[in-house]
Amino acid sequence: MANVERVTVSLPNDLVRDIDRRVKNRSRFIAEAVRRELDRRRREELRRSLENPHPESREFSEPGFEEWSRGLPDEDAAALVDSSLGKAVEWAPGSGWVEDPE
């Protein structure tokens, strides 16, 4: 069994009865539900971050990407990106990443 920590939570009686009617292991069910909710919130935070990036994101990300890509062997660099897929985007200050107008 993985490391566990006992916690006490209060739930409405009808919710506990509903859980107990459907599952044998209440703790496992609640742990899975909490994991799903935390994952959902992480995805939502990432989505909001991508829609409204911090103004300094480009300043910090582009030099790091350039440094990383310089370390790639020339013959492998083209294999990493298929330029025929996806849409071209560009950074628009105040708007974030937008589709390239070309």
C-alpha cells in the first residue's frame, strides 16, 4: 500500500449514502475524485495561462528554446517539427499567441 495519511472530512449524509451505495471502498473513491478534480483544476490553470500569458513569458522562453535547439544535431532538428501540421502563430504583446496573419 502506498503511503497514506488519514484525514477527516465532513460530507452531507445523503452524499455519503450515495457513495456507499455505489462503491465498496469509500476512501479509494474519494481519493480518485479528488485526483480528478485537482487534474481538472491544473488543466484549467494551464488553459488560463496560455490564454493570458505573463508579459515576460516570451522574454524568458525564447532564449531558452534557442539555447536548447542549438544543442540538437542538425540532421535531427528537422525531424522534431513537422511544419506542414498545425497553424503558424506569433506573439502579440497584450494578446499572447495569435494565429500568424500570413
